[in-house]
Amino acid sequence: MLTYGNIVNYILEKFYRYEWDDTKDASNAKKHRNLDMQDGSEVFLDNARFIRKDERFDYGECRYIAIGNVDGMILSVCFTLRGFFKRRLISVRYASRKERRLYYGNDSYE
């Protein structure tokens, strides 16, 4: 269903730029059944995506996890913000069972 929020989200997403390390992209694709960073950037086009801060470790920077649907696949993307409209993708993988439950609203973050 097309809503005002969906339209605003779509417009804002057009301003975002994505960057990643090409070596990391190649190793990520090899490790995660050909998922590459370009696939990960498409998670942000999902209006139902779920984003949370990644506080598992002290990375020396603020990292986030985005969970969203890309062509029927639920993916998990680790990223950080660089500048005002830039996201640096760190990794992309298929979402875990817990992350899929979070995405579909059948589980809580805690």
C-alpha cells in the first residue's frame, strides 16, 4: 500500500550513497553464497526494514544492523554512517532465524 511515509522514504533513499571495501565485498560474496554489498544496499529500499544499533562489541565507531527483504530474501546488513547521506556497508548475509522473527514482528529485540 502506498502511503505518505513510503513516498518520503523512497525519496530520501535516493539521496543516500553507499560505499564498501571491494576486497571485503569479494570475500563476503564467497562466504555468504554470492551475496554482495550491492544486494545489501537494496535492504534500505524495504519500507518494512528493521534497523538497530549493533552494541555487541566496541568497534570504535557506531555500527548498525539493518534487516530487510530483497527479492524475497531476508538479509542482514551491518553498516556505519559516513557523512550526512552516506552508508558504509561492512557485511551482508542471510538473516538468522532470530533476525527473521524480528523482521516479521514475532520476536522482540531483547
